[in-house]
Amino acid sequence: MRCYMFKDKKMIRFGLWLFAFLSVIQFTIGYIKGYYKSSTGNELLISETWKTVLLDVPKGILVILGAIALYQFTKKTPEKTASM
């Protein structure tokens, strides 16, 4: 039985792009919160709706893409029988 890595490279590229996008968003939010607190002394409150839209939804999509990629990675193809 053979196990092929990934046949759909577009999905892998999209997942990596989404991961990089999430990292940039998280860094930007943390940076803005830190800058706001150091300059004003107050906490910056970000709406739960925006946190959900910017972070939680893409994380869910990334988890689903990871599950699909794992399934494709572990899926075994039937061996061709050699005819004599």
C-alpha cells in the first residue's frame, strides 16, 4: 500500500497563507493593545465580535483544512495487482 503525500497543493498553500494571516493579525492586535496601554495607561477593549471575525473563524477554517490534509495524507490507495 502506498501513501501519497498531498495531491491538492492549492489547499496546502491556502492553509499556509491563512496561518501567516492569523499570525500577522494576532501580532497587530497585541502590538496595538500594548502601544495603547503604554501611551494612555488604559486597556484597549476589542469587541468580541471582531475577535471572532478576525481570529476564531479563520482558526476554525484552518482546523478543517488541517483535518482534510491529514485525511488525504493517511488515505491509502489500493495497490494494482500485477497480471501474469
